[in-house]
Amino acid sequence: MMEALQLNTATNLERSETIEFNLQGKSIEEQVKLSILRDLWKLNWEIEFNNGKVEIIPPKYYDKEIIRRSMAIKRNEIIQNNISWIGKYITYARQNLADGESVLQSKIKPIIEVCEKEKQHHLFRILRFYWSSPYSEYVGRRIRIIIRDGALPNKPVIGIAALGSPIIHIPERDAFIGWDIKTRTSNLIYAMDAYVIGALPPYNHLLGGKLVSYILASNEVRKIYKDKYREQVTLINKRKANDLAGLFTTSLYGRSSQYNRLKYGNELLYQPIGETKGYGTLHLTEATIELMRKLLAEKEIDVGYKFGDGPSWRMRIIRKVGDLLDFNSDFLLKHSFRRTIYYIPLAKNSIEFLQGTDRRLQYHNWSKKKLVDHWKERWLSNRKKNLLIVNRVLDFRPEDFEID
């Protein structure tokens, strides 16, 4: 039998054709176990009962449909928790979008707007809820960006992007760079994760996601980063922390159509460098995480945020609960969804710099204008010749924009 996650059957679960996941009247410990079971059951994990233990066996692999279903469950859960806020700002989102006819006539001149004011952050947040992947906040260094079309009078939104502190340890990424623990600790500050990259309708039909991807590799985005962290110096080696050597991002389903074949000149901008091993928390719902938090709070166990933690905060919660309830949290965490990792080198010697062998970056001179012109020639022109795509663009009206 394949290795399984074992949960003590202190609950009243019994073997039956239908498993009842009723949390009412259960202790908090039982609620956590049942909630984990419910989440994994929905993702085709097998549940077996052996010698007073519930054994939960993961599928050999997750296909795209299972991943989509999992994300839909988590996304819908988050949207329902924020439904009042979304209702308050949906009109604001519509006011910042363009109708399809205007977009087809636009010369598309992207403007980079950094979110600094409250209204900008609200706009970013409401637009981020639109996508199929569940919304999550990011802890640590963070830059949110809105890309607008300066060629149209109201400067509608083309897409959004966000950079954040990298996850501390990703084995495949670290092996690609050539990092040991000491070098990674010193040089991780010179990389960022692009944790949001995408386009809004109707620009998404014209491969606006690729356009936003190109813009993130530009000199202008590097300057935004440099200006924001101009005064920061690394604690270990006293080097300036505003040098950005490269970006990392991950796909949702294996190889990404958005990042594939994104070249400028002879340079592949988004280089696939491997797959994550599947460690993560996306296969567990927010309701389950919240029950885990409640259990830890009742036991007076604090799992607070730390600078740069990002998604690892949820992992720490799960590990603490695993220790408390005597189940293998590492096994649970490692059976999330695999993702392709992409690296965006912003300098010719970015790898050597991140390894610590070069002390000065030799940046690529990729201006936003040149990258945008290349996108228009390589991707946009053909897209506009496709009648099916043109009709999709024409069909979009801002008042039809919904988050559901």
C-alpha cells in the first residue's frame, strides 16, 4: 500500500458508503481532523479504516481538473468571506476597465502605476479577486503594480502584477542558483517572487498577460524596486539591498502558456528551471486553516507572522497542529500541487551575482518601450487577425464585469 496520512479515530467516523463530515457538537480537535478529511476527500484521496486509525492515501497525481476544483473551492470560500467588501468596490473596478471596441482601436501604451494610496490598493485587490486562483495576502517586502493603457482617455487597467519577498527555501530553485544555506541567507534579498502576473478583460483576450510579463522584466520595474529600497542595507555583509538580480514565479498547472516562448532578442525571459515537489497548503481550505488557528489559540500556542514568511505562515500552523494531534504534517504538506518554477534574469550575470562570485550586476538594457513594441509585433498583431478573439474583445463591456 502507498504511504498514507494517519489520523487517530477519536471522532465517531465509521466505515460506510457515505462519510458524514458533520462538525456540529464535536470538540475542536475532532473538527480539525474532520475538516482535513473533508478537504482531502474532495481531492480524490482514498480513506481507509485500519486498527483504530483513519488512513488517507493521496492520489498518484493531480490532473488539471482536480487542481481547478480545489482552487475553485478555496476561491469561492474566500470570495464569500469578502462578499460585502467586493460589493462595495465592484463599481470602482468597472470604472477602471475599458470596453472592447475602444481596446481594439487603442495603440496600447502601457503606464506603470505603483500602488501607494489606499484607493490604489483597493483597486488592485478587487481586480485580483477576478482570477481563478484564490486571493491571498502577502507578508514581507511587497510592491503592487497596476498597468494602465495610456493610449485611451480614461487610462483603463490592462493588468496587475505584484512582487514580494521570496519563499525562504525552495530546493529546486536553490539547486538551480547553486545556493547553500549560507549563500542563500546572504543573497536571497537580491531576488523577488512575482506572485501576481495577469491581465483583465478585455486585454486578457489579446494576450495582455504576456504583456504584463514582459513589463516585469523592464528597466522601469527595476528602477521602481531600486527607489523603494534605496535606503536598505543587508545586515550580514552591509551591501545595498536595492539591487534586483532576478525574479521567480510559478505556474498554476505545469508549463504555463503565459510564460512559454517569451523571448526578447535571443534571450528567453522566463526560463523554466524545474518543478516544485508539491509542498504547500492550496489543497486545504481556509475553513480548515481557521479551525487549526482556533485549536492553537485554545492551547495558547502562538504562531505569529515573521518578516518575509509569505505562505510559510500557514505551513507553520499545520506543523504545529500536526505535533499537537500526532499526525505527520510533513506528509500532508508535501502532497499539494506541483508547479513549474520560472526564473527571469534581469542581468547577464544574475546567477553569478546571486552565488556571490560577482559583486556587481551587468543589467540587461530592456526598456519598457522596446519590450512592449516586441509584444505588439510578436503577439498582438496575430491576435487581432483572429475573428473569434476579436469578437470576444468586442463582447466585453465594463458593466458586465463580475466577481463570482
